[in-house]
Amino acid sequence: MKRILVSLSLAFCFASNANAQIPVLELHGGASYYIGELNPYQHFINPKFAGGVSLKLFMNPRFALRGGYSYLRAEGNDSESSSANQVNRNLYFRSNIHELHAGVELNFFKYKPGDMQYHPYTPYLFVGLAYFRMNPQGVYNDEYIDLQPLGTEGQGTSANPEEQYRLNQISIPFGLGFRVNMNELTTLGLEFGMRKTFTDYLDDVSGYYADPSILEAEAGPLTAEMADQSLEGQGSGGTNAGVQRGSPNNQDWYAYAGITFSFILRKESQCRNNFRQKRF
């Protein structure tokens, strides 16, 4: 009878533990880059340091929830382009990005954090929603200055009645990764993800050049200078007023690639360990 009771209790404990959720703390570091007006097509151009921390909850061997914070940077420079038009436009920007994200992961193979024998590794896909804050900056007199308050495309003036773009934005992160258990407590992985944004002003460039005389009169000489840094004017009268400055029909993107290192926050059920010590 004792053996029957112990066996039933052991079976119940194992069944409960098999459905247990496993929390994992993940640190990640790598590089970020952007795609937009100053880099329309090429991936991994001007990569900059990025990193962050995430909390993941593995609901079952196929599915996990994730959420966390990432610091990334986007940067672009027309002078490094192979396009003559971009070189002539001569714009530069950088933007620090602070991102809060949440989403889901789908494992290709059955996977369990800490399992070294049966489910030790898997590729995975992820998708989610992110809230991020950007701040595009340019260089003036060898110092970085914020571009959004200037209204470099005439925002808020008679040349462009639109309001300033928002620095707080939403993006959709998605991508893929691979992870493998190093031991019963830690996991090592690789991850690459794109972020689709809903703004074309990650780089402060979107529409058309505003009339420089209006910018200088209504927004100030600094705005006029930062708005048009082209080597040669392409419009009438030697200015670029009315000439296309960006591509308003295409939104900007940013991306991240890096290494992940995870710590399992809750070990295997203690009741399972206790029953392992039983002798029948």
C-alpha cells in the first residue's frame, strides 16, 4: 500500500511539474542599425552597440511570453552613400532609442530551459509590440543637437502647417533566434529582429525642403542651416525650396542582432527531487 501511495503521489507531482511555467531572466548585447532615408536598402550599415534585459515565461515546450527593455542606436550618414544624390544632400543623424517591448515566442522544436537530455535546444520565432522613444540629433559646431525641436522641414511655420513629429512611437518587433541550454541553470542564444515603425522621422527626414527664408524668419537661422546642408542647390534660385528631401511614403525601420545569456529563475520542482530520493 505504501508503494502504491508513493507511486500515485509521484505521478501527480510529475504531471503537475510538466505543466509548470518556467521563468527566465535574459541579458542580451549586440548591435543595432536602421533603414530609412539615409540608408534605404542595406542591412548592417553603421552598426552601433545595443543591449538590454528581458523576462521570459515558458508556458509549455512550444510557447513562451517575453517582455523587457532594450537600448539601441540608429545612425545614418549621406556622405558614406554610393548615391550621388545622397552625397549631395549631405545629411547626418544619430538617435538613441529606449524600447519597452512585449511579445510571444514559438519554438520550432520542443524545448525546456535547463533540460540537457531531451529538449536542450531549438530555433524560434518571435513577434510583439514595442513602445519606444527616439531622439534624432545632428552635428552643429562639433556638438550634437536635438533636431525635432528645430522643425527642419518647416513644421509649425507657414511653410509647413504640420505639427512636430512625436518622439514617443510604437513599433512591431519580429524575428528569429536560436538557443541552447549550457547547463541546468543557464542558456546561450543568438537573436535577430527587425522593428517596423509607424514614423518616417526616426532620422528627421521625410518630406520636402522648406523655403529657407521662411525658416530663418519664423524658426531661426539654426533651423535653416540644419534643414539644408546640401553641397549644391537643386531648386530654382539656387535653393532647394520645394525639392524632395526624403521619401514620405516609406516608414523607417530599425533592427537588432545579438547574443543572449539566460538564467533560469526557478529550478525543477522540489517535490520531484524529493521523490527521486525514495527507495522502494
